[in-house]
Amino acid sequence: MNKEKLKRIPHIFSGAIILLHSLERYELGHSSYVMFLVLGIIFLSLAVFHHKIVHKLPVTDVIFYIIECLLSLIIAYEYYEMGKKGLPFAYLGAGFFQFIAIFIFLSKRKKRNLDEVN
């Protein structure tokens, strides 16, 4: 599997999880399902057009990991408020790994910029 396809996987995974959360919010009668539905579609679209988008806007991955991290934390909080026991920790873990991904992308970008200057 090439590097570009590997970069798509987290966005596909996040988009699917966000869409599933949207469905759950809809079934529970919460109007927030619309926000999660739109964001889930955006993340899946990003995964499909990742190669083209990243070339035009190199910080795309960082921006979307920030949004994904925030959404994971929001979902974790919602599940915690609903009294769920394990699900909040799974989403906290996802948010944590997305937070780490942000720093990895930023450090690689900084290193690449320093290499270009030298």
C-alpha cells in the first residue's frame, strides 16, 4: 500500500465514525445529527480527494486532524453525559492519537521546511 493510500485511512475511519454518531443522534432525536452528518460527509470527501487537496493546501491534514480531535472529544463528552462506561474512553483515545498525529505532521513539516532552507 502506498503512502498516499495510508494517509486516506484515518479520514475514512473518522468519517465513518462521525456518520455513525450522526445516525445515533438522529435516532435519539437530537438536532446535532445534522452537524455530524455534514462533517462525516466532508471527511469522507477529503479521503476520496486527498491527493488533490493536499497538493493545493499542504496543511489540510493538520486542519482536519484538529477538527477530528475536537469531534472525538465532543463525542466522548456526549457519551459520558449519557452514562456510557467504555465508549467515552475509546473516543478519548481516538482524540489523543489524533492530537499526536497533529504534532507528527507539524514536526515533519517543520523539518521539511528547514531542509529546504539549508
